[in-house]
Amino acid sequence: MHFPTPAGRFLRPALLAAVIALAGASAGAAEPVLTPHRVAEIRTVTAVALSPDGGHLAYTLSVPRRPGEEEDGEPWAELWVLPAAGGTPRAYVGGKVNVNLVRWLPGGREIAFLAKRGDDKVRGLYAIPLGGGEARRVLAPAADIVDYSFAPDGQRVAFVAREADDEALRKLRDKGFRAEVYEEDWRPQRVWIAALTEKPAPVALPVEGHVRAVRWSPVDNRLLVTVAPTPSVDHGMMQSRLRVIAADTGAVQTRVENRGKLGAFAWSPDGRRIAFISGEDIHDPSAGRLMVADAATGAFRPVLAPAWQGDVGDLAWLDAGTLAVLADEGVETYVGRVRSDATGAALERWVARAGGVASNLAVSGTTLAWIAHAPTHPAEVFTAQAGAAPQRRTDSNPWLAALPLARQEVVRHRARDGLELEGILVRPLREQPGQRYPLILAVHGGPEAHVGNGWITSYSNPGQVAAARGFAVFYPNYRGSTGRGVAFSKLGQGDAAGKEFDDLVDAVDHLVAIGLVDTAKVGVTGGSYGGYATAWCSTRFSERFAAGVMMVGISNKISKVGTTDIPEEEFLVHARKRPWDDWNFLLERSPIRHTENARTPLLILHGKDDPRVNVGQSRELYRHLKVRGQAPVRLVLYPGEEHGNRKAAARLDYSLRLFQWFEHYLTGPGGAPPPPALDYGLAASGKN
């Protein structure tokens, strides 16, 4: 099929051979740069835990599988240990393992973690001595453990798990009776108590609802749990609530009725208070407000000034009266400090810069630890002493130092209505003054998220790989993003694809105005809500975009509500109206409604088992575009993947297709789509 060539986007197919030859010659002469295959090797620190005395820290390291060289699957997760005062990290549990939820036993002589090892049927609790040696299995219940917490004396553990499968039901399933009663045959998770010295059977506590997490009081026999009405994702997001219960009986002693979404939470060292991160109200898109509750009454109050234009990402108690938090303000993160008895307080910048975009704060004595990524490296371990400058403690990808990285900077500009916006720009690696470049606009999902000034390159985020190939890449934090307070994060509510996506076009216009971007060579990509933006830009704003790569995106706002697993979250913090309140509005804000405008070549990618954005969203848009035949379109589905790819092969496939599509339509011959089959380069040492 012949496709028209709007705005001179597509080169004539006759030029294809010359373009490919030129590209091959340039690549052969170029210095080594970051490529999709190298991105597939990147290791990242995912969690950190400080020992009780602050002398050591344990962390988990995500190690990707090698596509084509080992059995496909999600990344491995290893346990590493590092002396807090200095020294070399050492792998304690490595190789083909999946370690998670690393914590220290009271006393600090052993490190606990969850894993499924050897002949284990379920994920159990393990412990390994700090001095080294073989890990021992502490607890192997009848179902996977999803969370746990030790009693202060180290003699008992509270853990969260489902009950064992019913034997009669299991036998029926073995005979082929596997019908699923949708949203009715859930089995809720419960909180259990088990002794660590003797070996009686664990005892389930009679807590009403679906238990999601547990923390044992640091001073007595109480448990702090989070409970949702059912196991549904929607209830987990919007109705998770804190409860203080008795560890012996499960009786509820205190209810903390937080508003809306719930984030991190922690007991104070004296057990008198509970700090937690919550939404400001039921319509707050994210949990970003710092709260402190009385553990005896449940009464709580916000600690920081309500007008503060930032978000709290994590928290830890420094002492019984002082909290440390990771604070996001715009695209930067710092460690803040505040008194727990404050109300409407200003946040003290205790560690002015956290070494990058930070998460997972841990405190022990005067030692602080967290994870941070920066423009020059993925997530690594950082430590600091009592407000001093942070130190980077790990280097999980030493080979990155040998590769050139493009300049990355924060760009601020104004939207057409005067609102100040910001985003992260990765400039072309070999940028020449006065030259204009093709642009990839990379739109984050959520929209209750934001892109910080850190490492922004992954299998689905083009970042440094695109820069090395001559593209500029811009990550816009459009209205509705987090990091700038509650009011800013609500600006897109009730106006899907309205001013929020006008902001995307305004960002492109700014980059064109400063002389960096070629207006005829602009591409757009994103996943989830970013996929919605990609579909919108490729239909409603098609005249502005020369190529699109959409992942797990929304194309029909009406059918999306009827097929997602988070309809209440969608209503409460995004749409603010039901479909039947205004069917025409939702249809008008759906990309399928604007396919008559579509001239943008669109690559659509989706996990076939996605519960959040049903794969039908991608099928609908593909079919509308294919039937109209006005622009190239391709649909790629990933069996076994959900809302984003987890397995190594699917990630590499995604990355290669993304660059194939953008290079074909922004810097290559254009016309008909490139061949559907890929050369995965598996025989070329995995580094090409």
C-alpha cells in the first residue's frame, strides 16, 4: 500500500539503499556508545537496608538476564552487603536467585530476605549471617510471603500471606475445572504470627479485609498493618488504611483513616506515633503529603505547609521527635528534616542534594542511606552522616565510564496559557552549533508521575541511546505531573487530553524556537498515559508529529473504563466524572475519534495480559488506522507480559523496534514500514 507523504516526512524508497549504506559506514567509524544491547545489561540497585547499629548496609541488585544466552525471564535479584564506613561491596546471595524485601534481624547479626530457592514450593523467609556462610530457611509457610516484620526481641515474626490452596479445589483444577469467577473468587491475604525458636504452626490473626503490609511495634506487642477491603488493585490504591492491632489476638486497637492514596509508613522509635505519606484528599493523584498520627487514638495531621510545591517520596525516623524525608521539588531530590510535632512547617534542607533522584531512605543512628540515580549512572547506593554531603558507595556498571554520554539539562518554558513548565532534555551526543536535529518527545505515564534529572535511559525510554544516534530527546513534565505540589498535580483532572497534551505541543514549539529541533522530524513515544499521549499526538495532532511509538496506551476512553482494573482510581483522581455523565466528552477525548486526521506512522506495542490498559485498546486503534489506510501502522503483542515488559527478550525486542521505527521515519527512507522481522544481534557478542 502506498502512503502519502505529508510535510515531506518520507524519503522516496529509491533512496533506501544509499541511506542504509551511509548509516552503516558512519556506525563502523564511530566510537563505542550506549546501545539497546548495552542497556539490556545495566544493573540497578533496587533496595537498601541499614543494620541496627548502622555499621553495614544490605542491598538488592537487579541483574538482567542475557537475551538469547540464558532462559528468558525477569531480572535476577542478588543480595549484597557493604560496610557503612567504607569498603568493597560483597555478594552474599548471587547468581540465578530472586531475593527481595531485605531486612535485618534484631541484633544485627543476620540479614533476612524472601526467596524461593531449590525445591521450595513457595516464597519463604531466609536469613544469612553477617559474618558469611550459607543462608538458612527460617520460615516456609503454605503460600508465598509478601511482607514480614520481626518482634523487638527477635523471637517472633509477623508475616503477610494467603491461606493455602483448598485441597478439594486443587483436585478439581487438576481435573480441568478452572473456571474463574471474576472479582469474586479472590482469597485475601492475612497476617500471621510465627515463632522463630520453636516450630509450632503459624497462627493467622482475624483481621477483616485484605492485609497488604505489616510492621511490628519497636517497643511492644502491637502490629501496624495496612488493610484494603478486597484484594482488588483499585481498593489497594484508593482504600488502603492503617490499623494498629494486637499481635496476640488481632483485635483492632487504633484506626487511622487516611485520605486517599497511602504511601510509606513507619512507627516512631518509642511506639507513640506513626508517620505516613498520604494523599491530601481522596482526589489527590498521589501519596505525597507527610502525616503524623497518634498511635493510641489514630488522630493525624499534616506536618508540612499545605502550599508546599513538592512531594514526599519516603520517610524515616531520626529519633522519637524528628523525621527525615526524601523530598522531590520539581526534577530534583533532597533529604529534608522536620520535627514530628510540627504543623504547617517548612522542610529543612538537611542534605541539600541527594546525589540524584533518590528513593528508599534508611536511617540507623547517625547514618543515612538511600538509592539515587543521576544523569551519568543508574540507581546506586548513597550514604551520608548526620546531614553531611552524600557519598556514592557502589558502581554496579563500571563499563559505563568508558562510554560518552550526551549533555542532559533541565529546560523550563511557558505553556500557551502562561503556566511555567519544565522537563529534561538530552541533547544529541555530537551536537553541532546551529544545526537542527530530529526530536523524540518521551511522555511519562500516570499522569501522576514526573521525570527527574537522573538516569532516564531504559528499554522503553530512548534517552542516551537516541542521543548517540543523533536525536534530541525531551521528557516533559506536563500539567498533572507530580513533584510540584497537589494543586499542580490536579490541573489535568476532568480535562483528559486537553491542556495537559497541549503542553506537549508547546514543549516542541519551545525546542524549535531555541533552534535545536527540526519541526518536520518530531517523534513521540510513551507508555500507559504516555501511550495515550502518543496516540493523541498521532491522531488529533498528527500534522505535528512524523512518527509515534505507543506502548500499553489508551485509545478509547469509554471502553478503557469498562476494561481496566482501576475504575475507581480513574474516576476519583483523573476523570472526575463517570462515562454516563458525558459519553460524548469521553469519545471526543479518545484517539479513535480522530483517526481521520492520522497521517503519522504509528508503532503500537502491548503486553497481551495487561490488566491495567486492556490489550483491546491497542487492537482498536490499530484496526481503525489499518482500515483507513492513511498512514503506516504496526501492532506488536507480547504474550505473558502485562503493563510493561519484564522479561529480557521482550525488553530487547521493544527497544530495537522503537529505534527501527524512529530511524526509518525521522532520519531514514520513510514510506512503507520497515520489515517486521528483527535481527537481534545475538551472535554479535551481545554488545552491538
